[in-house]
Amino acid sequence: MPPTVSKNRGILKPIKKSPSDQLRQLVSDLLLKSGRFSDDVIENLIQELPHKWERHGDLIVIPQRSLRDANWKIFEKEIFQIICETLKISRIARKNPVKPDSYRSSNIELLWGNNGIVHHVDNKIRYQWDITKCMFSIGNITEKLRIARTTAPSNVADRVNLGLIPSSELSWETACLALKNDFGGVLHIHANIDSKTPKTEQKNRTNIPQFKYAEWELWTKYAASTIEQILLRLKSCKWKVAVLHLEHVKSYAPHVDHVVLDVECRPNVG
């Protein structure tokens, strides 16, 4: 390893290789010792090693052109272990072009590891998502801060979507304030419900929709009652709150259901 001279004391110190240089050296040694490839093939393979990457905790995302050659499959386990040990990580993913759909869905490919779930803290907010399924733009912080400083609107909305899960309850009051005072509107309330009890009996229920589980019914009654109380406190007159529909979106895990409750809220002027 070539030395360098400290300007302060004239002491010879070794030059510390960058993680990228260390990675190239270790992989090059592995390929040479295998005796499988010519120097030209090894050189081309080394060029495909990533020079840079995105780090998300113990997971890195390498560029889409990295590790594409079919020859990598021969030493796949050894190569990934070298990358993990050198960069002190445990999972590796690779970028791909964003899917050409209306959602710009993620097309990141998990190469090494059990899952793509990552965490990120932005403006004191902790995010968790599956990097192979969801897009996340760290660069949107300016817009996030602008919205965070914006005063919640009042008396402007015919419809409010409360899409936060597992619970949007902290925003229910803000949503009620946003409804038009003279006509009201509809709230779409998202939630995750833990449904571990048997299905409910479908009879003697005329004022609310039928439900698959007792927990769905209990939560629906709670949400509607709470919204009615909030409106009574915030508005100048009594409001009528009616449950229109409960939509089952999907199941996140056994007995954990994502649902959306449609609640119609109208001022009782009659």
C-alpha cells in the first residue's frame, strides 16, 4: 500500500482505500483465483461493480447497470457476501426504470436479502416502506415544509379523503372544519382494523351497512359517533351524520384489514 506524508509531522501514513476501491480489489482477487476468466472478461466484470449507491440502513440500492453480466451468477453468493462485508450491510437491491404506469410504481429488484422494507427519517418524521413496491422522493422536503406551514382550510370542501393508516383519527377535526358550513360533504375515513373475532350475524341492522366482522361494526359506530360529536362542537348547529358504505381495501396481515368508511355529514337545518 503506497504511503503518504503528513504535512504536520512528516509521519508516513498508509492511504486508506475507499469502499469502492476495496470492493474492486476483493472481487478482482476472487475472479483471478477462480481461473475461469480471461483478463479482458475480468476487466469488463469489474467495470460493472457499483461506484456509488443509495443507502437505506442495512440496504443499498445499486445503479441499474451494475452486476448485469451473466457470469456474475457463477459467484453470486460470494460476490454478494463480499459487498455486504465491505459496505457493512445485509441487503442489496438494484434500480430499474420506473414502471410506465399512472402511479410511477417502483421497479427496484431485490438481489440479496429477505425483504425490501426500509426506514427513513425526514424532517423528524419516520417513514417505513417496501422499496421494491413504493417510490419515495427524499428531495421533496421543500414542498413538505411548505405544506406543513400552511393553515388547514375551513369551509371549502365537499369531500375529504382521510387516507392515513393505521389511523387517521388525529385529522378528523381538521377534516370536519374543512367541510362547507352550509351544505356539508362526505368524509372517506381510512383505518386498519384488527379483526380476530368470528363473523357477525347479518340481521336486524337497518341503520348501518352489513359487516363481515364485529370489529368492523364497532369501529364504524365509534367513527360515526365521534365525527358527530366533533361537528356538534365545531359548527354552529347540529349536524346529521350517516354511514354510507364501508369498503374493504385489502388485508395487510392475518386479521388486519384496511377499510374505508364513507360518512355523509350534513347540517341539520330543518
